[in-house]
Amino acid sequence: MQNVLILQHNDFSRCDLSALQTLNLPGPQQTAHSLRFPVDEGFVLPASLKASLDRQEIDAAVLPDMAFSDLGLIVSDMDSTLITIECIDEIAAGAGLKAQVAEITERAMRGELDFEQSLRSRVALLKSLDEQFLHDVYENVLQLSPGAEFLLSECKKHGVKFLLVSGGFTFFTERLQRRFGFEYQHANVLEIIDGKLTGKVSGGVVDAQKKQDLLHTYRAKLGLDTAQTLAMGDGANDIPMLEAAGIGVAYRAKPKAQARADACINFGGLERIRGWFR
């Protein structure tokens, strides 16, 4: 399959792309917000050019030249990917523990702590918190990332299945699934008794390995090749699924995740997932 160098920016008229001339590339296929240059197999974007594009807030990647409908499955992280927040941090705010919990969250996302251990320790801090705090976070704090609703609508339009996998909680993934009608979701179950959080998670934890396993499970269930799968996430616990997918996309991600992804979105929103494809 032909590879392409894809550049994405909201207004190329404001960009200086003269440095591309040194690559002697054929003329690009252009849309309103993307340029697609055919490149040879093994092409790597020079570091100096990548730095120039970054300074202009241009997202760039070298990927297979695919139509969006060639995909069969997108697997997405939830917190700080499909949505802008870390739900557990915002729940903790109700108990006056946001700073304490957020510090553990950040270290886990950077890959400095074991995810399951860090999750259980954070959830334990929420013991006795009223369930109403979860509703307040969903109704008043949770927001979709820019471009998320567009991406989900494009998945429906082109027949691409969507799986939301999260080290967060089913309280949120189930509501998002009902709201937007995507096909699949998996997350952790907060134990709630008599309207109070017990400080425990019911059942197994959705960690990095579980996310990768779910990608493999649904790929097989749908009869897809690996090349027809895309995974997107922001943290260290997303790396295994980013690497297992045909295309792994790091969205506004931690450095470890960016280093292991096929493409990074650092400047645009999730509409740029769609922009990587014809």
C-alpha cells in the first residue's frame, strides 16, 4: 500500500511550507485542512522539518494511504482522549481530594506507577463519597474533546465500529454510549452500596493489558485484519493497544505514548483522526 505524508492545519495560507521543497515530493492532494503527499516506503520525516511543522502547529504523520471506510474498528481511551477530563480527579474534587488524587493519576499516566495499584489506591480515597458526585461530574463537568462528536458521526456514516475502553468507570462510559450510540464500551465498575462509594472496584481492572486484549477480541469478532484497526489514547496505559492496532494515534499525549504511536495529534482536535484518511 502506498504511504503518504499527511499534514493537518486549520489554515495553510498562514503556514510556511517552503522547507518541504527539499524533499522533492510530488504535488499533494489537498482538502480544506490537510495535504497528502505520496512518499516512498521507508520515508521518514526529517527531524528539522518536523520541528518546523511543530512550530507552526501543524500535525504531521506518515501513514498508509487509506480511505476512512477502509477501517473497521476504532478503539479509544476515554479520559483526556474522548473527553477532556480525568473523571476520577473530578469525583475526588467532591471530597476535597482532587490535588492528592490528580497527582497519582498524572504519575500513572506518565508510566511511573503500576496502573492497577494506582487505580485501587485512588478509588480507596473516595470511600463514603455520595453517588451524587458522579452525576454532578457527568452533568456539569464532563466535556467532549474538540472534534469528538464529529469523529463519532463519521464512524456511523462510514460503518466504522467504535469501542470505548477506559481505566475509568462504567458510570461514564455507559452514559456516553447511550448518548452517542457507539457500539461497544468497557471500563471499571465502581462499587456503590446504599448510594455511597465503598472505595472498591468490582471485578477486574481495565489496565493496559486489558485494553490490548479487548482490541484483539473485537478485531477477531468483527473479522478484521490488524491494518483495519486504529487505537487512540494519551497515557502510558494506552501504549500496548496503540502498538497492537494497525494505526496508533497519541492524542495530546504524554511523551512515552507519543514515542510509541504512528501519529500524534498535538494541535488539532479529534477531527484530525478523520483527517489522516481519504
